Amino acid sequence: MNAIEHILEFDKVKEKWMEFAYTEWAKEKIKNTIPIMEESRLLTRQRETTEARILLEKGGTPPLVSLEGIGELLEIAEKGGCLTGQQLEQIETTLVAVKRLKDYLSRCKQFEISLAYYEENFNELSDVKEMIHLQIRNGMVDDNASKLLKSLRSDIERAERKMREKADLVMKSHKECMSDNFSTSRNGHICIPVKKEYKFKISGSVIDKSATGNTLFMEPSSVAKYYEELQLLKIDAENEERRILYALTDMVAEAAEEMQANAKMLQKLDFIFSKGKLSMEFEGVEPKINVERRIVLKDGRHPLMDKSVCVPLQFEIGNGIQGIVITGPNTGGKTVAIKTVALNCMMAQCGLHVACTEAEICMNSNFLCDIGDGQNISENLSTFSAHITNVLDILKKVNKDSLVIMDELGSGTDPTEGMGIAIAILQELKKSGALFLVTTHYPEVKHYAEQEKRILNATMTFDKESLRPLYQLVLGEAGESCAFYIAQKLGMPSSMLQCAINAAYGQEQAKDYNFQNIPSEIKRESTATVKKKKVPKKSLEQARKYQLGDSVTVYPDKKIGIVCETVNEKGVLRVQLQGKKIWINHKRVKLLVAAEELYPEDYDFSIIFDTVENRKLRHKMERKYVEGEEIVE
């Protein structure tokens, strides 16, 4: 189904649909939505969408939230863990959202819509919400959560204040010993900054020192006696905070079942309202559902196209018509028309409203499509091979309850043979009893549709005066491709058009075409030509003085080498240097010692230029055939 969704662009509709959902559950459900096969269930889903649309229009947008992480928090609580203040506030936020949604649905009951009565399925859990609200503030346990906690925190403040006061007194009485005029906190201790040399003048303990070591941070003895008291108070306060958090977590655990039920109901409503929002976005309507194999679209639109430029589609199939063969010009909207029908049918069968002013949709067991060339280089499939492979797969799956759409039937091969294959496919589809829509350019297929019962011709209109497609589907008429008029519009000269018409229909038919205000021939533009570099003859003659075995100097590095291949027609020769052979222009080489001065006549230069292995293999090959061996240069 994913491939079909991609072809029909239902995957893009889903992406748009998911934008209107808040919860991950609803988004996942949208992603996995497939056409519904049970009529009663589909009617229920359509009714939900309609009611959601009405509530959105009359009551405004419902206060939904994402519920992210709530399931994990409830699991922690049920397993006996302890939720933090922030996590408890998250629980409270969810309960507040439930209360607001419950109030919203309660207000909407005035419209007498059954969807509003989902309100009765929510449990506010006001006691849990109020308790969290009273005891947690800004992610922390509030001072007023209990009398004991308030008393302990007051004692902590008093002890810290006393410590500051004692530290200040020591500093005032020993000003000359201080390197600064304020106390500081180091590792939980209140310290004063004492100059290193006055360390023993102050009664107390060294807690830290400065980076230079010149200042010691000391806790005076008068302050230290309060430190132990402060730590005990903090421990008692932490224990009280933990007790309160555990008590609140226990309340959440006891209400976990109701909260999970609330979450599921909120997720379900999120999914339902997302369908209503999508209906508003597409300006859709609820389609009538039938099982009589009938599809009717009035002012049908492709939902993803801009409504201001989309030409409404009037379409009907069924009532004795099983298949429709659509013809007309290229770029005339044939493909968009068949995709519009199939996409709206798929949306309807998924419980969504359709982009029409009025629609009647039949239940389909499956949607089968062959659109696009399907060419696949890696699998060695041509356009025609891909079409036939896809068509044969469709014919294996098709049944009387299928909806089949095929674009450019029989294309991609010899026109005569393609026409024959197109008619054979139509006959098989007719035998299956399925509803089908196909597009084609073959005149023989149009003629076949005229002769066959239960198959109807249709055309996409084209204005020959303005040479513009009108994107309107007319049922009961066969169209023409208008290829010559389109080619004229794009600038094909009259001589080529006349040639094309003569080849297609003969000279008599060519007289009926009147091409005016167009050039008679193609004006060829002047273009650059490829220029080949030529080596002067005189230069080549000079280069040919280099012989095999000549000792030469290679510039600009002035390296000594030996000519191993003489100059070619481009004036390039090959020189062997130490450890490598290079190609180089003869102008960068200067003769040092000629080969005739260095080597005897008929000298075997392979001794110099070839490897020992290659030389042995050459001698062996001269005597007999050696299988599987080759000489590597």
C-alpha cells in the first residue's frame, strides 16, 4: 500500500494531516491509516470527522496537549518510584488539560453532537490535581506543603543568617587581617578571606585558598558551631520533602488507571479532531458511501492543489459504466484527473472528507495503479518493461471490487503493438468486473471504447484558438492529442509540421491544418566548433631525430633519461628515467648521446626497458602458447 500511497500522493496528504495532531499516538495512527473495508466502521469514522468539523466551526479549537512522557511517569509511580517536583507538575498540567477539554466538550453539548458526549468518559481527578497544585511550586516542594517543612526551612534561614552575622563580626574586629571586606561560601561553609600571614591570628579552620595562595578562606570557630546544626536541619528538611513527594507519587499511582484512561480518550479525540481540521483545510465534504460500485464527484479537486487555480472535475462512473478511457492533449490534465478520482476515493475510505462540493464513493477492496514510466536502470527495466511488469501484477490482484487507474496505456513500445496490448489489457479489466480509469493517445483504443458496452470515452478539453488546455473532463466524447497544435505553440516550423501530418494521416488530411505566423524552417544558431591542435610538420621532422635508446636531457629538471618510445603524431615521446617512464613533449628534451654511439647495431633494448619476468615470458611465448599468462607493461 505504501507504493500506491506514494503514487497517488496520499503520503503527502498524511504529512499534512499529521500537522494537525498533537499526540504521538495520533500521529502514529495517521501514519498507519489504511482504507477501511467494513461499511459500518467506515460510516462511523466519517461521522466522527463530520462531527469534529462541526464542533471546530461552532465551538472553536479544543484544548488538546501532546501528553509526551506521561506514560513513563505513570509507570514510575506504579512501580513504587518517586516522582520529582517537575514530573509532578507535568502530571498536574495533564490533569488541567483534561479539565479544560472536559469543559470544552461540556459546552459543546448545546449543539447536540454525539462527539461532545465523550466528556462523560473523562475523570478530572481534581483531588490529585489540587494536592499537587498546593504542594509543588516551580518544580520544587512549596514551603507551605507541611507545617514541619515550613518550620525547618525557617530554622535553616535563621541558622544561615546567624552564621553570616558571626562572620561579619570577626571581619570587623580583624580588618587588618582581611584581604577583602565580605564573606563567601566555600563547600557549604561561611568563610572569611584572611591574608596568609595572619592565619594564626584568626581562630578557625582553613577551608580553601586563592589561586595565588596569598588568601586563605577560613571558617571562624564562632561560625563553625552553627554549621553542624545547619546540616542537621537540611537533612530533616530533605527527608520531609521526600516524604511529601512520595505521598504525592502514591496518589498518582492510585489514580494511574483513570489517568491512563483519560490519556487514551484524549489521544482518540486528538485523532478525530485532526480529521476535522484536515477537512477544514481542504474545504472537504462528507461523501456518501455505497456498495453498488458507483463513484460520483461534483466539483472534485486534487486536495494538494491550490483551489484558486484548480479546475473542478465533474466525474461519474457506475450505473452500467465500468471503465472510462480518457484521451486528450499532453499537459491537458489527464493524469491529474485520474489521480484526483483515486485519491479522493482513498481518502474517503480512510474516514476523511473529500475535496468536492458533493461526492458519492463506493467501497473498494484495493487500489491498483500504473502511473509513471517505472524505468529502473539497476534492474534493467525499460519504460515498456516496467509498465508491463506492473500491469501483469495488477491483473493478478484485480477483482470486481477493485479500483484501477492506468496512465498512458500501452505506451513505451511500437505504436501498433502497444495499441494491441492496450486493448488486451482493457478486455482483461472488463472481465474482472473492476472499475477502471485509463488514459491513452491511441485512436484505435478510442474506437474500441466506442464499440464496447460498459466502457465510456472521455476527453480533456483543449482550446485550439489560444492553444491552452482547459483541464475539464467531458464524459462521452473521444478527444485528440493535439500534438501538432502543441508542437506549433512550442515553435516547430511549418515544414516539419506538414511533414509530420503527411506521415501520420496523408496529404489529404494535411490540407485541413492551417499553420500561420510560424517560421517555415528551423534557423540554426551559430555554435562554436571543436578546434584540434595541430603539430607543425617542421616541428615533427625535428622531433623524429630522436631514436630508440638515445640518451637525452629532460628539462626543466635536467634529468638524464633514455628514449624508450619514439615521437608520435602529437610530437610526444616516452623517456625512461630512474624508476619510471614518462610521456613528454619533444620540445622539453635535448639529445645528449645518440643510441648508435652507445649500443651495437641490432641491440635488444628490451634488456633495458623490460622486466626480467616479461622478457622470460616473451621468450616462452615465442616458442609455444602459454594459457592464462599476459605481459604487463
